[in-house]
Amino acid sequence: MQNLLVTGGAGFIGSNFVHYVLENTDDHVTVLDKLTYAGNLESLRGLPEKRFTFVQGDIVDAGLVEGLVAQADVVVHYAAESHNDNSLHDPRPFLDTNIIGTYTLIEAARKHNKRFHHISTDEVYGDLELDDPERFTEQTPYNPSSPYSSTKAGSDLLVRAWVRSFGLQATISNCSNNYGPYQHVEKFIPRQITNVIDGIRPKLYGKGENVRDWIHANDHSSAVLAIIAKGKIGETYLIGADGEKNNKDVVELILKHMGQAPDAYDHVVDRPGHDLRYAIDSTKLRDELGWEPKFSNFDAGIEDTIAWYRENENWWRPQKAQTEAKYKEQGQ
Ligand code: NAD
Ligand code: DAU
């Protein structure tokens, strides 16, 4: 039994991880989350009280962070400002949380000599051409495009420097695009599903040719647990499940499963600097740690995700109108 401190555990991937840990291990979980617009306590409802504690607070609060890190065996750091579109309109919170917040956590982990796992993204590597035969590997040079991805790249480099300079007991993972329950309606897949439920046509940025490498949030969680258990200190592991799809195909799949015509969507103004394609080669994680994804059927995963949003309207409804109003202002 270990005590895990999970930052950002009220967000999309963090909350999926907390559910996964409580269902698949004996570990105790403490979540530290600021409850920004992206955090939702409803995502953590009904968890066993003896094995779960929630603390509302900011990861830049050094006093609070130090006390919690001191009590933990392992820190799993998910908290971030995570949405590219937001980072293009107001980058400052991305610097505060992703850079200063990560710095605050690794300083505490260093002081108390705690095992630290840093959650990051494939976006730190920039993007690939559609026909590039190569995919991202742990050796790909960093080349981030957006304020979001550049702050995530910065946070990864801080962790690497703390490992080398101070002997921090850390690992890093860079994962591709996640889908599944509890994802905020600002993100691509939930936005389109909830748009169709509301009778709004899905919105595709630009031509819809951009490719993302989709992985179910539970497969991300199992990979993170494998890295915490068996990963080598100081190493980076790429997490991906061979799920490349272009955005147009994803919208058409959602429309098909929701009983709509395949062309019942609108093209809207493109994202500035929009990364064209992400693709992960996860050979190292599979070969060295024996990890395999379980959710290999994207079609079935999307059907389940649509069902979850249909059944959990109370969870997403409070954010929907405000999110769409913001997109409308931006012509998206
Ligand atoms: P999210 O936006 O859904 O959740 C972020 C959570 O962090 C929220 O609960 C929010 O309240 C909390 N938070 C934000 N600022 C905080 C602060 N200063 N102090 C404490 N808590 C704070 O994000 P997500 O999509 O679940 O992403 C989680 C992590 O995974 C991020 O680090 C992100 O970079 C990474 N990641 C995401 C994806 C993806 O597809 N969404 C893929 C790879 C990696
Ligand atoms: O690759 C991992 C990253 O995936 C994470 O690091 C980020 O935190 C996460 O938000 C996600 O970033 P993306 O920018 O790829 O995700 P988003 O859901 O915003 O968009 C996915 C794709 O869909 C992207 O090509 C933009 C496009 N899009 C998005 C929205 C919201 C649309 O075409 N229409 C939309 O309405």
C-alpha cells in the first residue's frame, strides 16, 4: 500500500487515474486540485472515504505543497492548464501553473526525497507531416508550437534538470490525445458529442485534416502505474496506442453513432499555429515495461463515450453554454 499524492485529480485524466488506482490497487490517494474551470468534484463522487482525501489548493502554494508532499510516498503530477485554444488567448495562467507549479512540486519532492512522476504530452515534440513515416520517440527533439505546449516542454526540462543536478527520483511520460469520460466540453470529442445532443452542428477547425493519436484514458492510467512500479529513474516513456485518426473521420464517426448525416458539420476558422499531426512510437514502454493498451477498438470506445455523455448530462451541462459562447466570440 502506498500513499499517492495526485495533483490535478479533479480534471479529466487525473480523475480517471484516481478511479483506476482505487479500483485496481490498495493504494491511498490524496488529490490536490485548485478546482479551476476545468476541475470538477463531481468526477470524484462516491470514492471510498478511507482510501481517498481531497484537498483544494494551488500547486504554486509552496507551504501547502510541502506539507502534502512530505506525507506522500509518490507524487503523480497531472495538474496543468491543458487547453491549447485558451493558451492562445490568455497564456499567463499556463506559465504560472505549468512552469511555477511544477517547480514548486519538484522542490518539495527534492527536499523530502520523494518519488515523482511527471505527466506530460506528445505536443512537446511539435508536429509531423501527414506522410512522414517516422513517429515521435523518446529521442525526438523538443519543438513545441503553442503557449500550452511550450510551458509543458519547459516543465519537462525542469524535471530533467532536477534529476541530473539534484538526484530527484523522477520519471516523465509524454502521452498522446486521451478520450473517455469526465473530459471537459471545451475539448474536441466531448464538444462535438454535446453539440449533437444540443442540436448544434459539430465544428471542424480548418479542413479537418489534422491527425491526433487517440488513446483511452484508462490505458494512459495503466501505463502511468507501470512506470511508477517499474520505470527507471530519470527516464522518459512515450505513451500511445496506435490510434491515429484525422479530425474529419472522428467527427463523421460521432455523427454516424448519433444517427446524423455524415456531412452534418461546419468548417470553422482554424486554430493559429495548428499542429498538423501527432504520432507516438511507444516501443520503449511496451518492450521495457511490458505494457499493452486494452482499448484498441476506437469505434467501440467512441460509442461508450457518447453513451457516457448522454447518461451524464448533469455533469457537463453547467459548462456547456459558457464554453460555446467563448468559442462563438472566436469564430469557432
Ligand atoms: P484538465 O484541464 O482536464 O485538468 C486539469 C486539472 O488541474 C483540473 O482539475 C484543474 O482544476 C487542475 N489545476 C489547474 N491548475 C491548477 C493549479 N495551479 N493547482 C492545482 N490544480 C490545478 O487536464 P487533462 O486533460 O486532464 O490533463 C491532465 C494532464 O495530462 C496535464 O498535465 C496535461 O498536460 C496532460 N496530458 C493531457 C492529454 C489530453 O489528451 N488531455 C494528453 C497528454 C497529456
Ligand atoms: O496530444 C496531447 C494533447 O491533446 C494534450 O496535451 C492537451 O492537453 C489536449 O488538450 C489535447 O490537445 P489538442 O489540441 O490536440 O486537443 P483538442 O481537443 O483541443 O483538439 C483536438 C483536435 O481537434 C485538434 O486538431 C483541434 C481540433 N478541433 C478542436 C475543437 C475543440 C476541432 O476541429 N474542432 C473543435 O471544436
